[in-house]
Amino acid sequence: MTITQSKPDAPGRSGHTPFIMNVDFFDQCACAWERNEGLYGEERIRGLLEKCKDHGFSAVMWRTSVCGKVAYRSRVMTVFDGEYRISHNSLAAVLQKIDPLEVAVRHAHRLGLKIYAWVTLFDSYYPGLEDHFFARNPHLLMLSKDGKSSLRGIPCYACDETRAYRWKEIEELSSYGVDGILYSMNSHNICTKAYGDLQEEGEFGFNPPIADAFRSKYGKDIRKDDYRRPDLWEIHGEFLTTFLEQAKARLTGNQGLYVSCGGAERDGAFYCGGVEDNEIYYWYGHSRGQGLDPYPFWDQVRIKMDLRKYISSRIVDGVILQIDDVQRLAAFRDMYGDQIQYLLWTQCFPHEEDERTPIIKRQLQEASHIGIDGVLFHEAITFEYGSGKLWQLLKQSTAGVERI
């Protein structure tokens, strides 16, 4: 693959479709502990990154977010110190010994790998994993019309304090020397149901700055008057665009900003980045509520994702879609232009290796032929704790995907 001069430096390398490993360090620690392998410390981090290098990877997306907590020694965010699932608490012990992000950045750069901090923007709540800042300031989460209820885990980026908090996060991550930031739109917040929770569509997103902006633009009070819901979603989107633009400005040097704008497909639509017939993308919370009857939340607030502006204004350096059909990613690139990177997120967990490996093999072949800018493999626990099929598959492909 040859990257044109008009694009930013890609996370990968030329010669074949770049491989990028998603490392959720929280999961790595939990898996090691559950298998009686002890703490996932510096030697394990070094070994994983060296194996990635040996198998043709050129970059890693290192997840710093653990829902509302973080997996590094932050002075800004809520540092992970434990939760209710006992086997997952080994991360707290690791953090007592090392700063995993510092270690990962150091070893990645020693090996010539790029490393990006993987941050979730709408994932600040889970039982035992809530962000203390938003827990103390629930008015900064998406609010109901009467202002008496907030949507757990979903910040409102129209609020000055929310943006300022996130800017401190990105400045801190930038200081670690990461090669950039991946902002993921996925969320785990839909995981509990409490008495009195609002359950209908469009219940949230009426924060004062949103209401003020809507009144200024349309002359209506969204908390009292009738209004067009897409107009409200667009107002939310304008604030999200401003946040991304200003976050990009806080990165230093050649650090890049990437955004994962689509979750897995369901009935032809993305459940984290929903696409409408008119090709307008929206963020809306997906349900993790299987087993809760009825689902506690669905589409309770939407945010327009102005991908065309993200791309045309170079607010982001790349967009990532989680889909199985690589041709759709190519069509997406054709629709929005070739100024940035277009990356494929392919997912495989240990219990689904037999099913997913043939799909990934096909995706790699198609990605090579179409010229996709990179493939993110989600996630490292499958490579490290699975059967080894994926390592073998990628090792075969480093001399050319067509040889698989």
C-alpha cells in the first residue's frame, strides 16, 4: 500500500495493509489473573509488543479507559483501584508497581511501533467503575427536560466543564509521548436498571447550554415547545465537533487524532454510529441490557457526527469503522474523500475464533486489494489467550496478504 502525500502519517507502514493491535490492558490483567499467571507486569507488556512486532504489526491502540476509570497513573482522571469482580482487581496491584502506559510507550517506541491512547468519550459509568468527576457533577451528564435526571456515563460536551476536564486528559496523555489519541464512541453504560430510570426515546440531552444554543438558532425552548428532533441532534453534534477540533489542537508535534465512529452492525445499521438513509451519522447509546427486561435505555439521546466536516477540515486524521464488509469501508472512503486514513476494526474474541478467523482472512485479502489504510484487531486477549490461529494467519500475511 502506498500512502499519498496528502494524507497524514498512517498508524501502519507501507508494504502491506498495516496491522494495528487493540490492547485493552484491563482485560489483559484480568485474563492473566484468572489463569493463575500472576500480575501482567512489564515483562508481559514487553513480550506482547515484541510478538506484535515480529508478526507484522506497526501500531497498537492502548486502551487507557476502564469505563469511568483509567489504567495508568493519572493525576487528572479516576485511577482504577478496584471493582466488584475480584479477578479484575489485579490491575490495581499492577498500578502499584508500574505505570502501564509509560511502560507500553517506552517499549513500543524501542521496537519502532507507534502507540495511540485509546479513550472512550461516552463510557464514564459502570458499577464500580464510575468516573468520580462526573459522579460529583451529574449536571455535566446528559440531563432530562426537567433537569432532575441524568444519563449515567454519557457526558454532555456542550458543557464548558466537561470539555475542560477532557482537555486536561488529552494534555496528560500527550505528555506520555503517545503518537496520538483514538476516541472511541463505544459505551458500557447501559448495564444496570434502577428504580425510576427514564426509559423512553429522546429523554435526555436538554442541558442548559444545549437549550440556549437551540433557542438562539431556532427560537424555541426545547424543554417546553415542540421541535424537530434532528435539529436537536445537530446542535449536540456542533458541540462535539468543537470539542474534537479543540482536542486536536492540544496534541503536540505529529500526534494524530482518530475516531472510531461505528460499532458492530445490527440489521444494516451501526448501533454506536447509526447511519440514516441520507448518509447522516449519529451517535446513540447501544444497549448492553440483555437480560434486563425491558432494555432500560435505547436511543435516549442522539448526537450528529459530522463526518464530512471532521474529514474536510482535517479535524481527525482517521476514521475507524467496525464492519465485516470491507467494500462498505471503501465506499465510505469514496463518499467522504481521501484526505485522511480509513481503518477497519475487525473483532474476534477467544470463544469465536473458529467462526471469525475465516472472516478475518477474507477481510485481509479484500483490504489489501482495495487499499484500506489499516486493520485494527480487537483484541489482544484473543491473540494471547486463544488458540494461536490469528498469530499464524498474520505471520503468513507479512510478505503479502495475497499469500494467505
